[in-house]
Amino acid sequence: MKRTVAEINQRIKDGDVVVMTAEEVIPYVQSEGVERAAKEVDVVTTGTFGAMCSSGAFLNFGHSEPPIRMQRVTLNDVPAYAGIAAVDAYIGATELKQGDHSEYGGAHVIEDLIAGKPVRLKATSNGTDCYPRKDIDTYVSLNSMNQAYLFNPRNAYQNYAAGTNSSERTLFTYMGKLLPSYGNVTYSSAGQLSPLLNDPTMRTIGIGTRIFLGGATGYVAWEGTQFRTNVETSFGVPMGAARNLATIGDMRDMSPDFVRALYLHGYGTTLALGIGIPIPILDEDMMKAVSVSDEHLFAPVVDYSVQSRNRRPIKQVSYAELRSGRIELFGKEVRTSSLSSYLKARQIAEVLSERIENGEFTLTEPVAPLPQDRSQGTLEVRSKEDAI
Amino acid sequence: MAKKKFMLGFSPELVNEAIVYRLVKDYDLKINILRAEVKELGGRLLMEVDGKASNIKDAAKYLNECKVDVQELANYVEKNEERCTHCGVCISICPVEALTMERPTWMVRYDPEKCIACGMCIDACPPGAMKFRI
Ligand code: SF4
Ligand code: SF4
């Protein structure tokens, strides 16, 4: 059985495309077999909703009278990067509001804008002959800006280590609150619903792939930062952080239901983002890949009290175990928590299915593939000569 | 029989009173102390009381007479359903399983009856959905 993206799009147009979510397809393949399922189903939709720190927005505010070349910009007192053209700025999710102990950051500015709220813009400049104005204090919103799009350098990690804590004190990490003496385990993946776990070698996902991003239609822009392929696999699927995507999409079409600011106590702010990717069932291999279930997807458990980049995994656990609410560590039952929302991941896969069935969303072939062979380097304190 | 949770506030001179003993002995209440703090300005005691409704009422009256500040803790901690993303971060944090993952809906349910107002979930909840009332 072979099927092309063009054929799938024709079926979408004709209104007879068959779509299932990556969760629904599991029992279907179990009862019908891969061959039959591949024949019947054209597209399988995936979804994830989790904290994605490497996210942010490019904004263009429009020109004031007289014009200003903004050099220092804040949005609701959160600094944005303005070292680009006059009235362009980039606001990153983890940037914190100025002042002590703020629980408000760039992610909140992004959520507020998407929710349609006005945001206070303050900018200063040294002034130039062509841009004489030296400061401005005003309000902007999604309606008032010329462009406002998320451009996220790293989203939708293929897989991620689960965290625990062997130390005597509670740790506040980007993996959440980790209770002392292996008091709990936190993990962050939609497992069997997760986009890149359903196409582990990225056969169908590449540059230009159309995706669901925060409720809007977005695109894969590039390989994500720290993209790597040399990760140990089990059943052909990476068992740790491997591939990920740089994504882009218009904030105007996004919904606060799928873009949510988070504050991780003791760590800072980050953005929870909903991403969904449709997987075209090109052949039986693809159907086999998308029918993977939580029993066959694994994550390493690492100890976050080890303050080093080389944390050795304590053990590998399946997402079925993690999702059961308890896993066994050193002979003791430990409760587990997810940082990403399985409920929202499921909603995203369902919404994407509906959009495809209704002909509102068609599939794309990658404009260019993502790297097939990439490793990840480290940062050393080195001399100028050694850096080359 | 009734089960209720109370937060008792004491002034420093009351810290030495055998209040809990009286509650058990005179009002026949089963008492489960959930949290206790003693500071310079007095103390606070969070307890669950189990007993006859009329006895609980009389006990509260006795405490008031002793100048103990008595507050019933019904819905002391609130979950904002709009903010909650149903991630489940809180479920391994809550010591009494007042927050649980409902299956197969994968929605996180909060049972205020079980909550002992320990506050553990409040700084753990990433979107800030769990908050103390007041
Ligand atoms: S941690 Fe907060 S957002 Fe997550 S399920 Fe619990 S209450 Fe909801
Ligand atoms: S305050 Fe404590 S007992 Fe109440 S829900 Fe939160 S963690 Fe559970």
C-alpha cells in the first residue's frame, strides 16, 4: 500500500478523508492489523501541550509621530529585545518583569496579547536625525500591531527525561516541584499522542510542514535548537531528548486555550503551548510508527539534585508506568506527575482531525528535510584558539 | 456524626491551655491535628474534628469563650477551573490526594472536603490555578 500527500489532499477536498487521532488508532491497529489500518486511514493526528521555554514573539508596533528607533523596550514592564529595526522587538517567554520576585514574564505578555488584552509599551532611544523621538509610553494590542507572530526556536521535544530528587530538600526546577528523598517524579510528554514520537525519524515532518500551533495554523520553520539524532532508541523511538522543531505562527489566530503562561516557582516563567501535527499514512511503515503506545515509549528518570549536565539515568520507565500515577524507584512506590496536559494534547489532536475532515486544513510535504544526522555539542570555558 | 476542619488562632497567653484535651474529654471529639505553629504572636492549629454535630457546635462556643479565634475551613483552597490546564503537576504533591487524575477523561479533580489547606500545591501549580481564599 502506498499513498501520497497529494492523494490525501484530494480526498480532503472530496470530503472523504479518513482521520484518526494517534490515540484512537492504537486499538484500531490492534484489532484490524497494520495492513488493513494503513489501507483505511489516510491521516493520523497528534498533539502535545506542555512547557516550551524556547518560545517568543516577534512584534512590529508601527511608527509613532515623530518616529522613534526603539532601543530599550518593555511590555508590561517585561524587557523585550529591540536590537533589530526601529519598531521591531522580540519578547521571550522566560524574560521576567523588572523588579524583585516577579511571577509575571514574557509568557504572560504573550498570553495577555492572545487573550485580546492591551499591553503597556514603553520604549526609549538616544534619538537620531531620522528618528528624533527619545521615548514613548503607550498601549498596544494584537489589533494595533502590524505583525505579531510566535517564532519559537525549540518546541515539541521528541521525548524528555523524567525528574526526581534524591536530596533532603524540596527542589524547584523547570520540571516542577520535586519533593525530597525521591518524594515524587515528574515527566513531560504526551507519549503516544506526542507529534515527534509518532514519526520518530521525521519521514513526513520537515521544513515548511503545516501544523497546529497554539490554536492557529503554523509551520515548521527549521530544526529546533539542540536538535539531535544520536539518542539511544527502543522500538525505533528515542529514549531521551532528541529532535525538536522551530515553529512559527500568527498570534492573531491563536487562542488562550492553547497558549498559557506558566510560573514555575523558584525557576521563572515559561509558556505552555499546544502543538499538533498531522501524519500522512504513506505506507504500512508509517501506520506502524503512529500506532505506538505508551507501553513501548520510554523515558529515563534523572536525579535533579545532581547539579551537572551529566546526570546518569536512574532507570528507564515506560509512559504507561508514568501515566499510571506511580512508578517503582529503589523498591519504593513513588507518585508521578505530568507537566504537560494529556487532556489538552487529546483536544488538540481532535481539533486537528476535525479541521482536516472539514477541509480547513490540508497536508504538506516538507520543503526540505530536517537533519538526519546531528549531535549536540557542549559549552566549555576555552581559549580563542580552541574555539575554532 | 460530622467531620469539620477548623483553624484555631491563639494569643500567647493561651498557648499553655490544654485546649485539645478539653475538646476530647468534654465534647467527645476525635481530633486529628493537621498543622500546628507557635510563634511570638501566638499559635495556630489546623485540625479535623470528628464527632456529634451538637458537640462540635458546643466546642466552638467553648473555644470562643476562651478567646480562641475559630475559623471553619470550608473551601479554604480554591481551584480556578479557567486557569487549570489539567496537567497533573499537583497530584503527586498533595499529601492527602485531594487532587486526583480522573480517568479516562484525564481531568484533574479537586475535592475540597479532603483538602487540609497545607498549601503545597499552591507554589507547585504552574499556571497559578490553586490559591488560598481571602
Ligand atoms: S497543577 Fe494546577 S494546572 Fe496542573 S492540574 Fe493541578 S491545578 Fe490544574
Ligand atoms: S492545599 Fe494541600 S491538601 Fe489542599 S489540595 Fe493543596 S496540596 Fe492538597
